[in-house]
Amino acid sequence: MKSGNILLALLFLLSVQVSAQSKKKASKSKKAQTAVAQSKAVVMPNGVSYEIFTPNASEKIKMNDVITFNFIQKTDKDSVLFNSFEAGRPVTIAVDSSRNIADLMYFFPLMGEKDSALVKIPADSLFKDGQMERPSFFPAGSSLQFVIRVDKVQSMEQAMSERQKMMDAQAKTADSLKVNEVSILEAFVSKNQLKMMSTPSGLRYTVLRPTTKVRPVAGDTVYVNYIGRTLSGKLFDSSIEAEAKKGGLEQPGRNYEPISFVVGEGEVIPGWDEGLLLLNEGSKARFLIPSSLAYGPRGAGQDIAPFSTLDFEVELVKVVPVKKTVQAPKKAPAVRKPSAPKLKAPIKSTPAKKTTTATKKK
């Protein structure tokens, strides 16, 4: 039995008592057990009530501890809103100061590792400020309930150390995949006896049907038909319906027609932007695009693994040149005829008076 089911069983333990007894006795028994359950619940100052089902002797959670927990979120009518047990997505967070009644930060310090609890938050306190619209399944007096199981408690230092080890392991795996990609590509080219040209970026290509028509430039709109495979031969995408059916590729609702985009503007993977600028309208080619020009270390979907070289057959169906706006030549500034300088009246100079200095007679 899954742990989540065990918790649910605990929640409903009070409602499955002595079914063989008479209705009257069962009713009395249920009321008595409900009273016991209510007596075990603890009400906090903020109105939240809780009950810890499996108290352990482990150390209690402290501020800044990093905890990993699973939970079931439901209404008080047992309508499940979310179940991380079933989703397989436990939550990992650092315990911090509480900012609102729904974040449970005020409650986690009451628990320890491997503890399980039921927490009831009054719905009235969630919607009292009117910022959120109140759903019909949270009427007045109801509660939002959490069934919580704490799976791991770490100090911040322990959590950071664990994360670093995980990142180092991922980096090591990535380096290994990078090396393997090159060897897998070389083996593929050799096995299929491919004679291809290479660009400095690592793109390999061969023109299967050359033409002398217009060649696109960055900014032009192009229409392209294509077939995309992994080096293992797995068909993962195609704009051609017959090829998709032949490869068992299901693409519900897809319109099978050439795709159009502006080339050289980053609307497609870099390998396409580079490769299509090497072709002429109407030509067909084959591209071997390394992951560095495709989906890199993340991959894409289930079919394209990280560090995967991709094998494309493409047909450049049509090129629509970008409309270039012709700027009108700038007019030369008009040359103004210089105006005659204004004559100023000459300033009449007044001769300086001679001054005579009297010589004292001796």
C-alpha cells in the first residue's frame, strides 16, 4: 500500500468503525470517536488546527532548514485538489518566516523528519481580504486541508552540498555525452558512406538537388518541407504527410504543408538558419546538425535526447525576398545668395589735444 493511501486510511479511520453493529450503536460510536478526534486537534492562535498522526523523536524543523515533503490538498468534503504522492512531485523548500496563512511556514517547526500531519486552514481567513475570488467549494465556515508527510530535513549547508554533488554529476554526464556525440556522428557518416561538406560551426551538409534560382539572405521568408530523424533512424517530425504515415508518426491536427519563417532571425534552430542560407530556391539537401546547433544539453521531447545530432532532409520550396525600402535621395541644402554687408557710418576721430608742460624757471 502506498504511503499516500496509508494517510488517507488514517483520515477515514473514524468513519469505518464496527460496520456489523446496529445503526444506533454505530452512530453513537462514530459520535464518540469524533469527539476524541476533536480533542486531539490543536488550534493555533491564527485559527489553524492540526493533528500530528505519527510523532517521531526526531529533531524538529528549524528556520532555514530545507525540507522535502509530500502532501494532499483537499476540501473538508474530501475533494482532492492536488496530490503530490500520485503526481510524483514532492516539494523541496527552505523554511522561512511566514508571509500568509496558506504557506504553512508557521507550522513546519512543529514537525520532524518522517512526521505526518493533518492541517486545517479556515477558508474564511484565505478570502477575507477579497483579493481572491472565493470558489463555491469553499463556503463560509469550511476549511482547506493538507495531509503532509515530511520525507527529508536538511540544514542549508547539507542541501547546498547535495545540490552541488548533483550538479557535478550532471556536468560529468554531460561531458561524457558530448564526447559520445562526436564518436556516434563519425560512426554514422562512415557506416552510411556519406560525403558531406562541413562549415566552421560543425554543420555537415550535402546538396541532393541543386538549382540556380535565387538564394535567400537573412530576413527573407522561406517555405520549407522537411523530414527530421535522429541518427538511430527515429522519425520525430515531418511536414510531409506520406513520410509521417510511413514512419508511424502521429501529429493530430497538423496541416501538412511547407512551414514558413524568416530565415536568419533565430525563429528556428541555428543549424537550419545556417544551412538554408547555403541553398537555392527549389533545391533539396541533407543536414547533419550537431546538438550545439540544435537542442543542446536539454534535448527536446521524448525522441531527442540531450547532445543529439539530428538528420534532416530539407527542400527549400520558395523564397520571398524581404521588401527593401528605398530611401529618397537627400536634397542638397539650398544655397542662399549672400546679402550685401550693411555699411556702418564711419566714426569721426577727434585729434588728441597736445598738452604742454610748463618748465619751472630756476
